[in-house]
Amino acid sequence: MPNEHISLDDIYKNPVAGGSIFRAVKMMAEEARFINEQAAQGFIDLTEKPTTCAMRQFKANRIALVEQDDAADEIQEASEAPEFNEGPTA
């Protein structure tokens, strides 16, 4: 079993994480979830844990973080919300 770990130096060296531990953890967690979903759907065969794969990819600077702005989130939520028509008012 490999002894994978992420040091603070790895986080500080990563240009996408920008030295933020929280951003680094979020990046690796999202990647691990993606890898797990791909394995569950049968697209890939895992020989190790998804978190180990995500940590390796983080160390190799192969993970990008896509951030949505708040306005785009509000527009998307509004378009997905069902319309409610109260009908005529007196």
C-alpha cells in the first residue's frame, strides 16, 4: 500500500491552489468524487482508492478548479425553479 501524503510544500507549489489548504482539499475531493463516479459507471477500473488517485493528480498539477460566479448560479437556479401561477387576484 503506497504511503501517499500531501505536504504544505505541495500545496504552496500548486499554482491552482494558490497556497490555500481549503482550496487544495476541495480540488482533491471533487476529483476523487469524479473518479468514483466513473468507476461506478464502469468507465474505469480502480486498482487503488479514488482519494489516492486524486492526490497523485494534485501533486502532478493535473487538477483544475472551475469556479462559477454567483450571478451564473442564481440564473441557473431561477431557470430550474418551477413556475407558480397564483391565478387572478381580486
